[in-house]
Amino acid sequence: MGNPYNYRNKAQYPCKDGKIGFYSPRTHEVIENDYCYIQDEESDKLAKRAFDILSKSGNACYNETDKSGSIRHIMVRIGKNSGELMLVIITNTEEIKGKDILIETLKKEFNNLKSIIQNINNINTNVIMGNKCITLFGKDTIVDTLGDFKFKISPLSFYQVNPVQTEALYYKAVEMADLKGTEIAFDLYCGIGTISSFLSSKCKMVYGVEVIEEAIKDARENAKMNNISNIEFRCGTAEELIPQMYEKEKISADVVFVDPPRKGCDQSLLDTIIKMKPEKMIYVSCNVATLGRDLKYLVENGYELETIQPVDQFPQTAHVETIALIKHL
């Protein structure tokens, strides 16, 4: 990456023992920090200012031991190209003390603040976000651009954290697929439809699959906003939907794009892909361990790894994004 600093468009800050910061590795001890060198500077300021106001209004941090307190996490998203800011306050309770003061103060201090949302998570879990979102101010989503496309982003939706390198990643993935314009493509774990949109001008038809309902809603709206008519989005797990589409609806793909979470692909999904025999598969991964595991299984079942390309998606960290081109023998 040309400028490998302040690139992140999203940060989730745990709040504990009256502090906001980041977890120390493999613990739930919160370490305060004055400045985050990989987070967008404006959103970093917004998170800490919001926590300061909430604390002074008498909102206590959530206590994992006795389940008391309210504020669990503060999340900020920013459209790196649009500049639009979203603040998400993850709470254990429905009540937020001093809510009006928070809204009015932040509106004055952050001109690009377009959305303040409360997310309620009252379950004792390591999962950061709950399912219930309440819009306290502004819009339910913010908008950003990638390449020639605009995307609405909601609190629960997956959106790559490094937009500069995401463009490089998607253009490279499409280039590696060497599409002719006649293909039917599957985009699995499609999120809000970012890769699907990049594929739409290169394929005859694209089917996007995603388990998060809010992300699929965003994906459908994004396709309309970008005047894309050759994408169909479906909500459900890829492990359940792809076998159904292939075996019952007789929908088969010429090329399959997968961008799974860190746990990689479920073996039942890989088994269906192997049965379907797409000519090509593009596997985008943020975890080289599960990528290696899944590539081994595919290579043992009729595929070969032709090209592998790392992408500097997470500068200043130990993580890397990888694109693999797999072809049917």
C-alpha cells in the first residue's frame, strides 16, 4: 500500500473499567491509546469524544462479571471517499443517559456525522454486535464509493476495512478470473454486494449469497442505486442455499467467487462446488491457515491452484489478504 497509515474505515473500541481503547492480545483487558496509526483520524476522534460525553452523563461501562453497566463498545464507520461518518453505541441496556446532549454536541463538532445508532446487545457473549439497531440521529446507513460504484453501508453489514486496497483487491480478482462476458458467477459471502457489482459488467449473470439479512437488503438497494440489473441476491447460508440452487433449481456457475470469514468455507459447500465443476474459482481469504486447508481439499478433488496473490490489505499488522485462482482439471 502506498500510504500504509490511517486507512481503516471501521473501528470497534471496547469500553471497560471507565476506559476506551483496544483489548490486550488474548485478554479482555482494555489498553487506552491516545492515537491509532491505522484508523482514520476523524473517526478515531469521534469515538473518543462520544465516550467522553457518555461517561460524563453517567453511563457506566458494561461489567462482564455482574452484567451491570451499559456501554459495551463504540464503533465508528467512515466512507473514506465520501467522508460520511457513522457512530454506533453498543449497549447492554436500552437506556442511554444524556442522549440528547450527545447528539447535539457531536452534530456541532463533526460536520460529516450522518448517523448515530444504538445497537443493543444484552447477551453475555464475545460477539460485539446485537441484532437490534435503533437510529438515534440521521440516516440508517452511510454511503461510500468503490471504483465506479456507490454502496450503502449499515451497522451490521460487512464492508472491507481498507477501501484503497479493496479496489486493488477486486480489480485483481476480476482480472485473474479472465471473464468473457458470457459467464454465470456466484459471489458467496457477498456482504453488501461489492464484488458482485464489480463482476456485473463482466458476466452474464451474478448470484450473490449472504446470511446477514441487513447486508442483503443493502446489496439489493446498492444494485438499484448503481442501475445493475443482472444481479440476484439471496439471503441464507451458502452451505444451505448453494446445494438447493444447484440440485433443485439447476442453477450452475461457470465461476465461483468466495470471500468467507476467517473460519473459511464449510466442507459441504466445497462438496457442492466440486459437484458443480465450475471452470474457475476465485478464493479471497483473510486467513492463510483456513485458505491452505480449503485449497488442499479442492486440489484433492479435481482442482489445481494456478495463481496466488497476496494483497497488503492490513498494513502495520500481522494479517494479509490473499487471492487464489483455482481451475478445474
